[in-house]
Amino acid sequence: MSARRTAWWYYVIAALLGLLLGAMLFKTDEITRLSLIGAPWFVSFVLVLLGVVVLVLALQVHQYAITDPTKRKSWVDPTKAVYTLMLSKALGVAGAMLAGWYLAQLLLCLPHWGARYYQSVVIQCGIATVICIADMIVGIIGEWLCQLPPSEGPDDPKIKTAKRRERRRKAIAGSVNKRRC
């Protein structure tokens, strides 16, 4: 199985989509007078916890991947490694989108700073934005940590290059031997 790195523009699109949706939520909040904006402290706590868990899992997979096979003291389930990779990818993109979501609410609430309600929303969204950006960075780093080092199997580029050189050398040697005959 071959997994590709998440392209940088996925994060940009997710953040822009989050900005758009956050702005729409703010406008809906203003029109309907419902209290929809802000970030409960529980959400920020869960986002921090999720980032820490993903980082710890990614570090475990990375440690296993870089350790010499003869010196490994523990074993990492391949399914766990794949789940950690997917979790890192999802955390990165979700972190970007949620950062945009909370940043839009924060920016649109700043002009209303005088009202106590908006002051608490700005503080909550500011903290949530920082946490989401940190989660996005943890997701990107976790995805990098889950990369496997190149193996020296038949698909290794060094071995393929060596085989090509050997074939070329044999072909040249074969043509030289034919000329001598």
C-alpha cells in the first residue's frame, strides 16, 4: 500500500472553507439573534487531547520505523500504523478548517468588542484558533513521522539503478565479445 502526502493546497482550501462557513455562522447569529458563535471550553480541551494522542501515536510509529529490525524491542501493528497515518491526515485538514471557522468568528466579533458576550466569544475563538493551528501542525508532522524509510527490497531505487547498470554492463560486454569473434 502506498499513501501519498497531503498536498499543501488541501490545507488552504480547508481553511478558506472554514473562513466562509464561520462568516456565514456569524451572519446567521446576527440575523436570528441565536447564540451560535463561540467555542465551548470542552471543545478546546478535546482538540488539545486529540492533538496529543495523534502526536504520541505518530512518534511510536516513527520510532518503530527508524529502529534497526534486529534491535527492535517492541512490535507495532501495521493496522495501528495505517490508522495513525489516516488520523494524522484527518487532524491536519480538520485543524485547518476549524482554524478558519474560529478565525472568521473572531475577526467578525472584534468590532463588537464592547459587548460582554462578544468579548467572551473573541477569547474563546482566539484560544480555539491557536489550538486548531497547533492541531494542523501536529497532523502535518504526524503524517511525516508515519513515513516508512526506503526498504532495500526489489523496489528500492538504488537496487533498480544497480540492476540497470549491471544489465547495461553485460550488454556492452556481450557486444564487445561478439565483435572479437
